[in-house]
Amino acid sequence: MTLINVQNMCKTYTTNGVDTPVLFDVDFKVKKGDFLAIMGPSGSGKSTLLNILGFLDVQSSGKYILNGLNNQEYTDNQMAEVRNSVFGFVFQSFNLLNKQTVLENVILPLHYSDMTHDKWEARARECIDMVGLSHRINHKCNMLSGGEKQRVAIARALVNNPAVLFADEPTGNLDSKSGQNVMQILQDLNEKHGHTILLITHEDYTSKHAKRIIRIRDGKIVSDKKNNTQVAAKTFIK
């Protein structure tokens, strides 16, 4: 089943009458259950592409079809609903409320969901357990390590059971051991739980966890290949 279908996508920013092209004729598809890494150096256009895919921006031309519907057919309210219920986001900077507990942070997106209040805590606890942080559930986030904070961010992104999980440089602020741990969690979510994951990265060691790697340079896709050297999944360190 194709979730995302990108056709001839271009993006140009215009500032003070000056056009700056960022993406050129980008084409690819993402099927349900894919784990796709989009790689490229700084300035290659990968963050712009993520913003468009995540309904945070729109393309200048071309098509972006999500679940069979062109993104330009969505109203602003519908796009906001998609961002909250269809997509999950994990960012490099965590974006947590540091004075709130792990449980409170993970519950937060459910305030904007259709789930009844009596089910919030059970769902949040389930997601926290999936990332191996049940023993930290009542700790405030300012008491956690960087790796633990990113695991909270992943649990929060999962709580609405999104169709697509976007991970934007999720190991960028972590040491190598914590980064490997986070990548094992993402790989586990993909292989054992069937989550579709789009990873934005410039690091080779993170991309090796993906099933497929798209490389982008100067706004163009230069390769789109199955990852034949995918690292073996293993239980992450709790």
C-alpha cells in the first residue's frame, strides 16, 4: 500500500524578488511499513523536503499525494488534523516540557485527539514501555539524559498511533552510544510493530538501520536504493 507518492516536486523560495530554488523534480514513493532514510549534506534540501512531507510547508509545483489525496486539496484545518493524528515527529532538539514528567509529556498530544480521557494514561504507558522507559515514567524530563529525552520524544510521537513517523536528525544531539540506542528503537518499531519511518540524516551510521536510502544533493535525488547492508536488529539497551 502506497502512503506517500511524490511526483516532480519542486520548491522555490522567493525573498525580496529573488528566487532561490531548493528542490528540483523530486520523485519517490513510500509504502506502508517502509523505513526510509533521506540522506544529504547541509543545504541539500532534505529539511525542506521533510517540511513539505510533514504538512509544514507546500511545494511550488509537482504533486504530493498522501493516502490517495493531493496535499493541495486539504484545508488548513485538515492539514492540522493530519499533523496531529496521521504524522508523528521526532526532532533533534527533543522539544519536551522539561518541568513535566515523562508521563505528562507523552500524554500531551492526546489533549488534541479524539481519544477519551479515561484511556490517555494507559496509552501513554504503553508507548513509554515500547521505548524502555517505564522505570522513569514519573521523573521530570530535566532529570533525564539526552538519550532518555529522545526516547520520551519517540513515545510522545507514537501516542496517537501515527501512520508515518518522521525523525529529523534524531541522534544529532546524542553521544554515539545513545544514538545507536535510539536507532535500535526506531528499527524495532519498524520491524516488530510495523511503523512507517522516514529518517532525515547526514550520518552513515544512522542510515544503516533503514531498509532503503535516498540520497539528495543540491535539491535533486541522486540515488534511491534498497539498503543491502542494513544492520541486524537487536534488543536496545534499557
